[in-house]
Amino acid sequence: LTAAALFAIGALGAPAAIAACDDGEIVIKFSHVTNADRHPKGLAASLLAERVNTEMNGKACMEVFPNSTLYNDDKVLEALLNGDVQLAAPSLSKFEKFTKKFRLFDLPFMFEDIKAVNRFQQSEDGQKLKASMRRKGLLGLAFWHNGMKQMSASKPLLLPTDAAGLKFRVQQSDVLVAQMEAIGGNPQKMAFSEVYGALQQGVVDGQENTWSNIWGQKFFEVQDGITETNHGIIDYLVVTSTDWWDGLDADVRDQLATIMAEVTEARNSQSYEVNQAAKKSIVENGGVVRQLSPEQRAAWVAAMKPVWAKFEGDVGADLIAAAQSANA
Ligand code: LMR
């Protein structure tokens, strides 16, 4: 294989699926920020591209740009609206400029696990959220799962008071800012691609993320340890531009929608396992994972849950109740 061919199959860790697009094919650029392998989103994006490039050959071709190689999540929604990319899958925390309803997903301890998130998303209320930004030019095609968030820092975190005075990186989300303030931390919004360096250099002391992101970005190398808090979620909306989507021929759009639905089902059912494997790799590679006693966990709930009241007006009490009813 030539170097170019190795790149194309992702063997060199470069963009996973730079398919050579033929003349006349609709080019679908998919930009995201995580690693391509051993990551729920990376694997789903790769499978999507593989299927589009095989089954829609001659009609469409997909190129995936992982690892913030094209855009970070703070820029990609603008790029979608400008037609510079056609697909993205930012976490639900990154839609603040477009909708306040998604704040629901950032409220700490809202969902017991990803199965509950899935149940809520499949409900009528959840499905409605996919199209809620249509007027602003964005259309959600599918929810993709990552997993539950854990807390890490430059010192052991067993009680929320351990976080007092620490600087925490958060995604672009006012809910997450409020959550970190509720435990006495100093939150700082920052792009995903900058977190490792910021932790390493002490620009921030800690962060929250899923096992697959902590593994994929190697955050555990530059943290004292990770506390298994499962206090929130990272989940994604695969999003496109309404104009672009509406402009596709119906047969192309239908085929793409079918492939999307099948890939979503196949990969979402594996997201838990992918995260558990990442957790195992973290431990095997010297990362420290700490468990909470039921009393310690209760203290995190008590400290963080008051944040809900602040955002109830944005989200709506009805939607919060609907999400709660999805917990088993
Ligand atoms: C983050 O910024 O921490 C995550 O949203 C990254 C991702 O896409 O999982």
C-alpha cells in the first residue's frame, strides 16, 4: 500500500475516509473533533462513510475529518451554514447559540444512564428536538451516543468540596459553567482540541468527560486521577444544513437517511462497550480511577442538582419531567 492508501484506510491515524470523490458525485464532508478509532463517534462516522462510499458510489461520496483537523466544534456549525461542510456531530452542549432547549441534556444527574437518554430521545418530545433548529438553518438527522461523564483533576476528587478553587475546562455551555460554580470551581470554556495542552500546562486543573474522550485525548496522562461520578452525559446530534438537505434529490436523501438510521442503531448499541473498553485501557496504561461511596455520590448530587432551577425556564418544566420519566 502507498502512504496515500494507508491514509485512506486510517492506518496512519489520519482522516479516516478520504475517499477520492469522482466527478458528478455529491461531496459530503463530515467534520468532527474526536479520534476516529475506539471512540463511539469516530467509529460511527467511519461506518457511515464506508457505507455511503460503497452503497452510493457514483451518486455521493463522504470524506470524514476527525480530530478537529478541519474545524473545532465552535466553528463547525457556522461552516455548515456556509456550506463548507455538510455533516457534523457536535455534542448537545454546543448548540447554545441555536437553542436553549438542549440545556436539558447538560443538567447534572438528569439521566441515570445512556439507555435513559436513548428512551427520552426516541420519545415524541425527544424526536421533536431534532427539528427544533430548522428555522435557524440546522436540521438534526440522528442522536449519536457517547456516554456518561466523569470528573478528573490535578488532585483527588472524592467530595465536591475537593473541587473548590480548581479551574475546570468546560464545553461551550452555560449550564456546565453553572455546574462547576456550584461545586466551587472556576469554569473556563475551551475547545476540545486545546484541553490536553491546557491540563498539561496547568492553564486548567481539571475537566469532565467520557471514558472514551479521556482515553482518546490521553487526559489521564496529565491528571492525578479520574473519579467515576457519572454525573452527566456527552451525546451528539448529527446535524446538517436544512438548505443542503432540502436541495438533495429525493432518492439520494432517502438513501442517506436510511443509511444514517441503520448506522445510528448499530453504533449506538455499542457505545457503552466502547467506553468500558476505554476505561480499561486507561487503567492498564497507568491512569487512576476512583470510585465514590454512596454517601460521597450523594454529596455530588446535592451540590450540583440545584443548577436545574436556574435553567428550568429555558428548558421547560414539561421537558424536564419527560426526561425524568425516561429513567427506569
Ligand atoms: C468535548 O468538547 O469535550 C466533547 O464535546 C468532545 C466530543 O465531541 O466528544
